[in-house]
Amino acid sequence: MIIRELPNGQLLCINQTSHALMAEEFCRHWGNQDFARPTPYSAVMLGISQHDNGWYEWECSPNLRQDGYPEDFIYVSDLLGKLALWRRGIQRLYAQHPYAALLLSRHAALLYEGDLRQGLPEEARTPTLAFLEEQKQLLAATSRQLHADRLIGPALAEEVLEANTWLLKFGDSASLQVIVPWAQERTFARCPLDFRGAYQPIHMRYDSATIHFEPWPFGVEHFTVTIHGKVLNQRIFRHAAEYHAALAEAPWQRLTWQVVQNG
């Protein structure tokens, strides 16, 4: 869950699964004379659009923080439960498309490797290391099974898998940047250029209506990204049942941006 605080004090509650679809919208048109198009295209787009599917069950019955404010993806208190979300998402996506699941697996591994460097509570270190080992084993097993596949085999090369994962990271970060929201300008340092090991920094800036990227990595001059969520008038809840009832009755609100070249 992403909790966006609106200027009037209301809360816009956005599901992680909705954010993931927006992340795919940011990547759908990737590729032009300067930036290569990802391959295998449909599997990569599936991996991006489903990269938070493990949150589905949690978001059917979301939690509150101890102070009664809705819990979001940044402040999830159950670290081991969050690992379980990633496992569930990877397993679910693997049944749909193994290569898409490898992108989710690698994306999760990158996040947790960063958490380990920054310092995790001691009780979470051993389970996190076990999770990372599981992802290595998943890659090895999938590579053995699919290395001869005419479409998937070439995309299992380390430089291709890494580049496709960083494309997922681009879509994930661009979406979060505008919907949380975070700073109105940001440079993404590692954006895939040729999907063979070359990367290019891309600068993003946005306002309430438009988003610009420089250099422009897309094959169209403009496109639209949208996100929807439920608007709550109440910010603090006495218990989860009160919060869930408010979400069930809350109206939908949609946010839309035009992504435009040469702004």
C-alpha cells in the first residue's frame, strides 16, 4: 500500500499492484534509435507489471501502524512477513512465466542486498540471507531448464537479465517518484542502453500534469501514465476493522500525467 497525503489532508490509498501496472506504463514504449528495445518483450513487460503481485493478499486486509495511521510499504513492521510476500509473488509469477519471475526475483534480491549493506535487525539477517540464496538457486534451476529455449535462452545471459532488471527498477522508481510523491527531479543513474552491458543516466522531472525525461528513451513522442486509489477523509483509525470498512466505502480517485518529449 502506498499512502499519498493530499493537500486537503485526505489520504489516497494506492495498491502496490496498481503501482506496478503504472511502472509497466513507463517502460512500455522503451526503445528508439538510441535505446534498444528489451527482449523477450512480453515477458519483460509482464515481470514489470506483476512485480508487486505478492502484496495482493496483504492489501485485501491491510494493517495499521501502532498510532492508527495506515501502514504503507515503507513502514511495514513485519519484516519476515514482507519476505513471505516476495516469495509468494515470485512463485505466483513463475507459474505464469518463468522469465518474468526471474526479473522479480532479481529485483527483490537487489533490494535486500541493499538492505543488508545498510543494516538489518539481527533477527532479519539470517532469513534474508536464506531468501537471497533461494533466488540464486531459482536462477540456476531455470537456466538449466530453459538455456536451449530459442527465445528465453539468450535472455538468460547475465548482462541481459541484469539490464531487464534495471529496466524494471526504472519503471518502479519513476512510478513511485510521482505517486508517493518524492522530489520533483531525480537522476536514474543506471538505465539500460543496449541490454548488453551499456547504461545511461536519465534525468526525470515532473509537476502535477507532465513528466519529462532527458535523454528520451522511448519510441513515441508522448504517452500517458495513470494511477488510481481510494480517498479517505479519516487519517487515524481505532482498529483495523474501522479502517477496512472506510476503504470499502471510499470513492476512487485517478491521477494522470502526460509524459512528453522535449518539455
